[in-house]
Amino acid sequence: MKFSIGGSLKLAFRPWVEGLENIPAEGPAILASNHLSFSDSFFLPAVLDRKVTFIAKAEYFTSPGVKGKLTAAFFKGVGQLPVDRSGARGAGEAAIKSGIEVIERGELFGIYPEGTRSPDGRLYRGKPGGLA
């Protein structure tokens, strides 16, 4: 899916990434990014030559109706992992386990330490654990 969407995103929006030189060409790494827009998880992978697995709020995978099913199919299709942000017992551990599995496969794992999108573009304090 990256190749069909990535090229279009690059042409239409001309995304840029600050610190691209810090992302290794191979091997595992955690990419921590300020979350400015819903589209961040699409633009960052579009400018990289490697797959990035992001975590996304679980609601994207469980919303009802046709729109919910299409959203879930899209997020699964681009390889994003659901994270329960409700604070339920064990939710944090499950998110960390998912991230560890990505890292152990030697892949890039993307997180937004703020835990949600920034409403005004400013950098906010990260959430405990940086995952949820």
C-alpha cells in the first residue's frame, strides 16, 4: 500500500521530516514524533525507505458501521497496531509488548509521546510511558 499512496502523498503535499538523518537505514529503532495531524502516520512512512509500525488508538479498529469497518481495514492494511488508551488494567503492558515485538523483528516503531494530536502545533508534555 505504501507505494500506491506514498508517491501520491509526496507529489501532492511535499512532506518533510526533521531529523531524517537520524533514522538508521537498517535495524530496529523507535521514532518519537510530535503529532500534528491525523495524516502524520502516513507522511512519515512516505518519506522513508523502510516500513514504520505506529500504534493508533483502539477506537480506529473497533468503531461501528461501514465507516468504522473501512477505517479498521485501512489501519490494519497499513500495519498500525491498536492501543487501548482507556487506562484499563494491562492496557499499557499490551502496548509495550506490541512495540517490543516490532523492535525484536528489527523494524521501526513509531510513537507519539504526547499520546494525541497537538491542537495548535506546540509540543506538549509526553504521557507516562510515551505509548498511550
